[in-house]
Amino acid sequence: MMTFNERNHMELNNTVAFVTGANRGLGLAFATALLQAGVKKVYAAARNPAQISLPGLHPVQLDITNHDEVLAAAKACGDVNLLINNAGIAQPSPFLASDSTAAIRAQFETNFFGMLAMSQAFAPVLKANGGGALVNMLSVLSWINLAGINGYSASKAAAWSLTNGLRNELRAQGTLVVGVHAAFIDTDMTQHVAMPKSTPQQVASQVLEAIVQGREEVFADEITRQVKQALSLENAPYLREGGQ
């Protein structure tokens, strides 16, 4: 079961973690940081588990949009007390483009419905193991839009709402729900973006710190913190493309 210190904050030494999209980028950084923190076990999930090569990880076959695979993962990994919903996709998806509907649907299937399916399947597992924690990887684009990827922004806004709702529903079973917002992270998803970027390791480190401290939100970089702070302004950033 999850262990807590005298201030009711989670300790990682007896943690069994499950990370989606763990074969590269931020997911791999989460898995690596957890191993370095001395957790008991890390399940590393990916569509192709053969891509999981870091020693110490336990590869799991998982497409989070496949309901049967999600249920099978929850059944096989019944010792999990930390779920990190990291897997996500981003595709060009302006709302008014004639050919964008399929891309928008695909992003919702992964970024919202996949996250929902994982949370539904693993909530009883977390409860059985003392409550534990659930981490959802969100985005600064949960709050603002970029015309070229409006579908991605919409899916992340829905995922933010999902995270807030899960927090309310899981509070009674003692599950900490952490929403992680970040701007640009140096992964394959942002390789075309010429902007300052956080490293995956920087983001993963902040998330583990939040879990240990029992904090429900992580704002991983200065852009994200500035946008969040400005949301209540009369000329709020969500009224302007890209928050500009």
C-alpha cells in the first residue's frame, strides 16, 4: 500500500507506478525519474512494448484507445498505486478546415477518452491499494488556442475538465489527482517549434515533487504560469490566438 509521512504526503519508496506512452519523450522521462527515485516497480506502457528498452521497467502492451487492452492492463497490474496518464497525440486541426474532423476526433479519442478509460479502469485498483495518486498530463493549451491545432487545444481543455471532475469523484477514496500543465517540452511533438522548451526531465522532476508534497496542480514553466495568472483578466489570453 501507499505509504505517507507524518505530514500526510506521499512517499515513493513503496510505490508501484504505471506510465502510459512510456517508450519515448516525456513518458520515458517519467519512467526514468521514478526508477531513480527508488520506486518499487514501474509498468511502462506503449503500443509497441518492444520499444521499452530501459532496464528495470516492466513493459506493457497498451493502446489507450483500445478498451479491451485498457481493461487487461488494469487486471494484470493490480498492485498499481500511481497512474500517470501521459500518452497523447497532436495533429493539425483547424476547426473550419474541411478535412480536420477526423484529426479532431482522433485527438479526443486519445487525449480525452483514452485518459477517461484509463482512469475508470484503474480507479478501483488505486482504491484497493490505499488511494495513491493519479496524474494527468495536460497543457497550457487547455486554456488557450492555436489556430493550426485547435482540435488539440479542445481535447486538452476537455482533459482539464475531466481532471477536475476526477479529483472530486476520487477524493473520497483518498486518491490524489494531479493536473500537469506545460507549454513547450523538448520532445518529438514539438521538434518543429522554435520556442524555449522545458526538458522532459525538468517536467518529470516537478511532477514527482508535487506527488510527494500532495499538490494537485503543476505549472511546469513560466509561460504556463503567466497564462494561468492572466485567465481572470478582462482581456484574458484565451480570447487571443496563442495568448498573445
